[in-house]
Amino acid sequence: MLRIDLHVLGREDRAAALTTPTGHLLVVADGAGGTGDGAHAADAVLAAATAAAPTLTSAAACADLLTRLDSTLRRGETTAVLVVLQGDTIHGASVGDSGAWLLGPDSLHDLSEHQRRKPLLGSGRATATPFTASLGPATLLLATDGLFNYCPPVRIATLANTPTLEGLATRLCDLPRLRSGALPDDIAVILARR
């Protein structure tokens, strides 16, 4: 059985986890605040992924969806990471600086390491990068740059390997908090583990 934990802090980051006929769909998006309508663009990613969920059966299908969305999105720009879990297989695609990591007790594999950070979805010039992997005993982490840009990978990996998944996304979102209690950026986090 797949367990999922999700948490979002901020106005322009989004996350969704859905059960599909063939598995699970996980999506994070970070609306670009400097481009205007970033929240709208992030919402559009979630809506498009939800509508297309039954057809997302490969990494190529995930990348095709993001490419189509880039050409039709008329308001705002956003990053996106889209993952479909079918049994033990991970199919996904990404654009921007949000990411997908597979974390084991002694390993960190950045599934989105080859993605293009710019241009973003909604620019009409974004390039979606597909990826495929096996979940195995690892923890799958999808997150926006509010986590990855402000926390060392070793701190993220250590916390993500905590045995109890429940509440872990909230704890990861709290990692980059400043002493004042404020966050340096919006954050969306999804964790999945068997």
C-alpha cells in the first residue's frame, strides 16, 4: 500500500495527490510570482493533470501534457513536477526548479536533475524533461524550490528517512523557517512511500 503525505505553505505553490485507475498521480507546481498570475498558472497545472490522469501512463505522456499546457497557458508562468506511480514504477516529467528525489537510507537520486530550469511553463518555450525510475523501498519526495533552495540536501534526506511518514511533509516545510518564523519562499511538499 502506498502512503502519501502532503503539505503546502504560501500563496503560489500547489500540490495534489490523486488515486487513478492505474495507480497514483502526484503534482507540485510553483507559480512564478514575478510574472503575474503565477497562482493561476500553478492551478492550471493541477487541473490539467487531474483531467488527463487516465491517459498518463508513461514518462512521455507526462512530458507531452506539460508541453501542451505550455502552449495553451495564457495567464502566468509556473514550474511543474508531474509523477505517476504504477505499482513500483515511477513515470514523470518536470519543468523549472521544483524537483523529484528518491531518498533511501544511504542514497539520494535526483530524478529531475536533467530538467531545464527556464523558461517556465506558460512562456510558450518550456521544455519538459521525462524521467522513469523504480520506487522500491525508497521515499519519493516532490517539492518546490522553497525547500530545495534553502535546505542542505543532507538535512532533507535525513528528515525524509524518518520511519513515520505522517506529518513529515509539514516538518519538511518547516525546515527553511527563519528565526523570525517567516519562510524565505512558498513551499509545497509531497512524500510517497510503500
